[in-house]
Amino acid sequence: MPKRKGFKGTGFATNATHLTRKKSKELLESGLDTLIVSLDGIKKETHESIRRVNFHKVMKNVLDFIDVRNASGRTKVIVRMIRQDANREEWEEYRDYWLQKLDPHYGDQVAGYDVWGTEVEEKRLQRFNRLQEWSQTKKQVCPDLLERMLLLINGDVLLCCGSSQIMGNVLREDPEVIYNGPGFSRHRELMKQGKLTDLECCKNCQVILSSMDKEYIDARGKKS
């Protein structure tokens, strides 16, 4: 559907619980550009404690997708760990394992994002101050509002991956009109002015902070 609406690139994130070989073939045939797989551990106990899904089933599904892709597709695969206290010590083993399974020919990557769990008010304030400093210094627009449009399966457009705010629906409205509409435009303009922390849904955003520290490693082992 997004390609029919004129989107140049499409991708989505999944926990891979329903990523069967049949579904993998259908996704590859649809022209999917990027598949982001959320796996939060290299050990069964770790991943299941965080994601509450069957580790062995998910691992098989992801490896099957890569196998099918290698035979007949072109989709880029990003395997992503949300690093936190429960899994941080597994990062190097996780990274090395997936670098052996991924293929640089397709631009595959292993990604690590940091989150820090429940915070006391002091840490929340530190996060707010860091975001404020970043915004006032960089005066940059968050990539979720500038470079991407996040869709739900019903066509609803989210403000960003960290918000449930609905900005429109691509089944009823032109995506370009939504992208340039007052909701998105207000957020972008305030960010350009260095006022990100004036925005209620952005002033404590852990996604932006994580993206500052994120670690992408391509299948050749090179950081980007």
C-alpha cells in the first residue's frame, strides 16, 4: 500500500513472531526495502524476559527470512537490540553472532539503541536538560518528523515512533498533505528554533537521546 501511495522506500519493525517462510516470500515479492527485527538478547532467557515471545521460534523466523532473501530478494535487514540493564552484557556476543549471518551486499546492519528503564526524577531532569541543550545547540528536526512517515496497518499516520498522536490517514488523505500539514509543520518549526523541549511529547523523548548514542554496524563490521 505505501508504494502505491508514492512512498519511495518502505520498511517496518517486527518482533518476528509471525515471520513465516511464506510471509517472508510475500514481503520480498511486495518490494519491501527494509526489515527491522527487534531481538533483545542472544540468550533465550534474556530475550523472553524482555519480549515475552518464544526465542527459538523468532530466531528461526529471522534466519529463514535471511535465507529466503539471499535466494530471491533485495530487502535490507537490520537486527536491532534495545540495550538495557537486562541485556547490555550480551551486546558484543549478539553483535558478533549477527554479523556472521548478515550480508553486506544488501546493506545489512546490526543496531544497538540504549534505554535506561525506570528513572527517578533527578535522571528525568538530566534527560530534559540534555535534550534542551541538544535542541538549542543543533536546532535540528528529529528524523522521524523529517525523513520518515510512520504508518499503522489501518493507514493512520503517527507523529513519530515515540508518540501515539494521529496526524492523518493515508487511505483518506494525500500523504504529502499530511506531511506538510499544521501538526507536523508546528513540530518542525519549533525544533528549527531550538525549542524542542517546548513540545509536550518531545521534551522527555528517550528515542532522540538513544539516536544520539545509537550504534549501527554494517555486515562488514564497520560502524556508521
